[in-house]
Amino acid sequence: MDHAWLGTHVEPGVTLDVADGRIAGIRTGVETPPPGATVLRGLTVPGLANTHSHAFHRALRATVQVGSGTFWTWRELMYRTASRLTPDTYFDLARATYAEMALAGITSVGEFHYLHHAPGGTPYANPNAMGEALIAAAAEAGIRITLLDTAYLAAGFGEKPNRHQLRFSDTTAEAWAERASLLKGDDHTLIGAAIHSVRAVPADQLATVAAWAEEREAPLHVHLSEQTAENDACRAAHGRTPTRLLADHGVLGPRTTGIHNTHLTEADIELLGSSATGTCMCPTTERDLADGIGPAVA
């Protein structure tokens, strides 16, 4: 490489030794590339990671830049878009999404995947046809994927899934775990888990999802305090914040990442920090949906 960013500075004349698809060594001050080396001109930097993706949301572009609305009105549009997707069209849309990421320098993506079944909730003959479409799309686009298979079981606290959400739901955490266990990783795929939110997974089933991830040493993601309405409903149902509820059911920890984290209390922040739970904020999404930005310091 002519020049490479090595974490703290730019270094000229850098050679990477690669073994089994991984960087095995870094040499600097190399004036002449070794025989057979691939020469990269200009400045080479590490690839970016997109921690939180819903690939099919690409079809919703330009739907919130005009007019007025809220997260909840946008969600109805999202449901209508999701209802039209099949494994084949999901693959096509995801491949375009991931290819665009690759062209922007993103080399790995965390796909928060909850679009599991056919409309109406009937499982496909291959119960993971939709998830496998995402894996195949990432492979064709040349991007690594962590497929975060998502438990999405309820419409809200004590509410059954609505007609749009039936294709998201496995009905119970145990059924979700059984289906998710059929997914297989490979050289470009890591299988992880996600809890859609404390609204969408009943409290008595949170531990099942967390245990599934723990047993496999897999990443676990969860939408957390994205809306003030979610916080209010959680307090009404359980007498505590979503973060506290997750902590009480063993969900927080170093392999867990909270997504959005927009409306946290000081106690929530302390719980996340003391448990070494990761944080992923989505500022462009929060901008588009006018949700506000979480308590982060640049």
C-alpha cells in the first residue's frame, strides 16, 4: 500500500500479510512490494462497520423529508412496505442496500432481521428463507454480515401482534429460539440475536433470548428507549424503565448492544456502563423521524 492508516497515524510503504482471509501481520517501511503482492495506490483505511441495519428500509427513502408525521405514522408505512416482500424481492433489495454500503467503505453490517414469515404469519417451507436471503445478498455484495435474528412476539405490553406483525412473530421465545438455531454462519456470516424491544418481547421471555445468545457467545442487540411512549408504557406495565427491565432479566452485558438509547435516565446510563453494555445511536434515523439524539458526548 502506498499509504495506510495504522490507528494513530498514516504510514508510507505498508505491506499486509494475509492468511486464511485475515490480516496476519503488518510491515512498514517497505520500499518495493514483494512479488505477487496486490498493490493499493493512495491511502488505505480500515473498513467501516454498520452496526444497525434494516435492509428493507431502503425502500422507504424520501418518505419523511416532506410533510409531517411521527415515528408512529411512519411505522404504518413501514408495515405496508414489509407486507409486500418475498424472499426473492428481499434478496434483491438487500443486495442493492449492501452493495451501496460496500461502495461507501462499509465492510460489515449488523442486520436487525425480524421479517421472518409469509404475510399472515405462515412459515415458509424453509423457515429461514428470509434470513438466508439476507445472507446470500451480503455475499453477492461482498460485505460481511452479522444476522441478528430478532424475537418480535407482541404489539405492545400485553398486546397480541397486529395483522402486519404476524409475519414477524414466532409466537413464543422458545419457538423463536428453535427456528433461529437452524441458521448457520460461514466465512462471511455471524449469527446473532436481537430483542426487538421491551414492547415486543414479554418480560417473562426476555431471559430465553438472552440465554440463547449467551450459550452461543453471540452478539445480542435490542432497540432501547427509542420513544418516550415506550418508556411511559414500560413504567405503566412494570414500574421501571426499559433499561432496568432488561437488567432485571439478565439481558445487559458486554455482548449486548442497545440501539438508539434516545431517552435514557441517569440511572439507565449507569446500568449500561456498569454492565459494559454497548451503545449504538442512529443520528440520521433520529433526524428523519424527529426523535432527538441520545445523551452522547462527541
